[in-house]
Amino acid sequence: MVSHINSDGLLKFQTVGGIEARVLVGKRVRIGEEGIPGVIGYKPVHLQDSTERNGAVKKKQLTIDIGAKDREQAEEWVDIGDTVSFAYDPVEFGDNKLMAKALDDRVGCAVLIELLKGSYECDIYGCFTVQEEIGLKGAKTASFQVMPEVALVLEGTTCYDVPDTKEQSMSTLCGKGPALTIMDRSVIADRDLLTYISDTAKACKIPYQFKKTISGGTDAGRIQVNGTGVKVATIAVPCRYIHTPVSVMDKSDLENMLRLAKEVLKTLPAAINLYREQGGKQYV
């Protein structure tokens, strides 16, 4: 987000969510509704002292260059508070892979759109939530609006199958199917619901995996504590290099997440006992 416009026309900014400064240098961006082009700049390497060359880049040292000659010209194009996004288009490459920005959580949105085209025995509410990265805010307001009994959170998740990572530290593996979260820093998934999802995957011969690490959080954490409690589970597509301008996924993981979610929704209402009780009677 643009936070200040310098006298020389360069823009200062704040990151919204978890973005490391070291992935920002030299990246192309678009600003505001008009998509004003810019680039994130840092002091050239031949002007850096030894501490700067060997140390971590600090966000306060970075600026966005939009080609303006001074503040007055920059103010004609952008405003303080404008949002900034990475300017990188999706590319299909390699062995069934896709590289694109914001796969965490655009993959979840893509699956949700396809799910809403189907018909099910229960009422389905598709919520495209915002501001997960700064406090799960959209999920909280959406859950109050819907008052769900069961919630499936669809998203992208960390994938550490990269060099120099120990096997036990690989949270998920790219191309091995959608990942189910048992626990993270925001939630412990409902065991009955999680078991039902994994059993459905086995019965339908849909590949899946469990996320091995408990770092991070999802909208499930906020939805779970709504009202008298909501049964929640998270199904995610493993994505390499998330929170960077370009993340990578295997398209088969997306396809299998859609297959799994569809199969779960077909029989879910009859299979899961709900938390909600009214007048001492449990509604299923």
C-alpha cells in the first residue's frame, strides 16, 4: 500500500500481509485502479557498503519508481492508500505446472467457482473472503452473515519440496494431491469432518496428503468459533514460493481438490453430526 510520496516522485509503501523484503527488490508492480506501472527499487550494488551487501534488505530502504519527475507529477497518477500488486501474468510450464502470483488463495477461489455450478442436498454458501493475511477479517464477518454449520476452507498452502529441506520439514509435496490440515496456529480441524474427507478421498481414489507442519493459519480458525461452534476443515493446493511475486503449483492438485470437494458435498449433510443444539435437541 502506498504510504508516502517523496519530493523526488518515488513512493514509500507498507506491505499488507506476510511479504519478505528480500523478494521485493526489482519486481514490477501495478498501482491503483488504473494499474499504474512501477518497479520496486533499491540502492545499486556498487553503491552499497559491505553491511548492506551482506545483510538483509529492509523494507524502509525500498521505494517504488513510477517514472515521475517529482511529487506533483506522481500525485497526478497515484494517491496515498492506493493498493499495489505484482505485475506478473500466469505461465504454464514444465510438467503440468503453473506459475502465477497469489495462488494462495486464488486456487481456492477457482475451485469455489466450479463448486457453485453444482447442485447439492444442502444449502451451499460460497464466500470469497478478504483480508485473511491481516487477521482473518473477511472470514469473521462472512461467518456471522451465513451462520454455517459446516465450513470447508479452500486455499493454497505452503509447499517445501525444494532443495536443502529435510523430508520431515516438507509440509506438502507438489503433485501429490490436495493437502488436509490437521492443525495450524489458528485451528484444530474437526476430527469427524477430517476423517470423512480422507475416507471420501480413499473411496473415490483421489490422491491426498496431510500437511505436516503447523505454521500459519487460515480462515478456518475464525469460522470455527462463530456462534455455538462450526465444524471446519481445510483442503488446500500445495504451492511453492507463496507470498512471493510468482508461486508454483501442479495443475493436478487443483483438479483433485475440486474432485474431492465435490464428492464430500454430495453426502456431507447425512454423514456429519453438527455442534448446534437448540432446546436440548441436536439437529443433524
